[in-house]
Amino acid sequence: MKILVTGGLGFIGSHTVVELQEQGFEVIIVDNLSNSSMDVLEGIIKITNKKPIFEQLDIRHKQSVEKLFHDYSDIKGVIHFSASKAVGESVENPLLYYENNINSLVYLLQQMQKKEDSFFIFSSSCTVYGQAEKMPITEDFPIQTAMSPYGNTKQIGEEIITDVAKVSSINAILLRYFNPIGAHKSIEIGELPLGVPQNLVPFITQTAFGIRKELSVFGNDYPTSDGTCIRDYIHVVDLAKAHVKALRRLIKKENSEKVEIFNLGTGKGSSVLEVIKAFEKVSQQKLPFKIVGRREGDITEAYADTIKANQVLGWKAELSLEEALLSAWKWEQKIRK
């Protein structure tokens, strides 16, 4: 079965391609290389001993998407990762985010709705919940007003897919990620942020390696145990495996609704200082950091209720925070050498 993976050379996309290929799916990767590298393709091939079909194109261009589906008319399902994802950048350049994250989604759905029976898995985010009133966060928590154009594109994307599924043969699963970290155990693929990292763990590993002078901890006056923000950090390999579970669920027609939603997290929150301590323990590196003011848009805490994913999807996060941090550190060391 041919599965199209958009953004398949990105962080989560590449790990998902590995899991798909190892489970016998034929993968077509589409990526415009704006936030990824061809080296990732080589990493995928080394891990799986299988070369996926690769098309370098920009799915913001409607004609390119039409040609793609003409050339590969037997595409049965789409796992859609391709999107801009930096919250701060989305505030500064909202039109880039609306064009990239919404237009491309519409063009893909236009092609998929022409098929008699098709599957669509959407890369969504826990940002749709905003600052939830209580923890842990379940899938039926209310959607809050988005705090950034990025968050808004995820909310709008979910709404578009839901509307299209009502009037087409598309069946979809929306996966709301918490905080993906880590690298594949082979250390052939991992997170490759361009420029200054937006996420905590790449900033930690770059600081430990000496690329950054010190890590900034944004605020220590939050109402948490140690005053720093709490997030649910999930190993990217666990996250990738959930996409294959979701795909098989749709293929076997086990879904109870046209559009289903699952949180993907560990169910456990870790504070910024706890992550730093865990990294120092597994890496044997002392990490220089300083407390600075709060960062605009940051919420106090967010961690998932994973009961639905565990019981309905049949998926559970298995790898620990320490395992994820150690793999991220090994990956950082490899790419710098």
C-alpha cells in the first residue's frame, strides 16, 4: 500500500517513515527541504535498507500537488507533517503560516476526496488546548482561543478535515502531540533545527556541546513545584509508532467515527529544571543555565491523559525521559563530529 508522507524528511516525519517501511508499507516522501536535509534520506535508507520514493516539491503549489497525485494515482493514505511550526515566527509572519499550513492541507484534501476510500492522518498539537483548567488533558477538553497563528492553523486544520470528512469518503485521525524529543536508537536520524533552536532539548544538547554559551530558563515563578514550566516530553520513536497504529486502525476500518482524535504523550509532566537534571545525569555533563523572564505565549503546564490512546488506539509510550535525552545527546555528538 502506497502511503504519502508530507514533510517526511523532518524530525517526526523521518522517524515515522522508518516505522512504516519496517512494517512493510511503501512510502512516498514529499519535502521541499526548507527545514530538512537530504542527509536524512540517507539515514532512513541506512536504518531500513530500503529507499523510499522521494519527491522534492512544495505542496503550497496546487499544480504540484495535482501532478503528484496524477503520477502516483495509487496513493491510498496521507500522513501530513508538512507545516511551519515555530510559535514566535508565526507571530512575526502570520501569512507565511496560513499559506504553508492551510493551503497545502486544502490541496491534499482536494485530491484525497476524489478517491473512493482514503485515509488521512493529521499532525496536530496540544497547543489547541491552550492553558487547560486542570490536568491531565483529555481529548474532550474545550479548544481554547489560539495563542499564536501557528496554534490557530492547527485548530483550523482540524476543522477543515472534519468538514471534508463529512461529505467525502475520507476517514481521518487527528493526533495531538505533546513534546517530541530524542533520536532513533541507530543515531542515524534525529532533530535538526536550523538556526537557534525553538525547543528545549536541542538547546540543552547544543549548550552541553558548547555551541551555546548557556541555556535560558524562561521564568521560575510559575505555580509549579520548582517554579518552572511543565510539559509532557515523549520519545519521537514512540510518537512515530503511534502513526502506524493509527494508519492500521483506518485500514482495518476499526475507527468508530469518520474523524477520531487522540492525545499522544506519556501522561507525565516534567518541569524544565527536572529535564535539565535528568540530562545532566545521563550525559555526565554539567549544564550552564540562567533564569530569565517569562517568555510570551508560554503556558504553565500541559501533560496528556493517555487513556484513550492506550485503550482505543492500542498504543502506549514505552521509552523514558532519560532514554530520550540520552539519544538526543548521542545524536548531537554525532552531527557535530
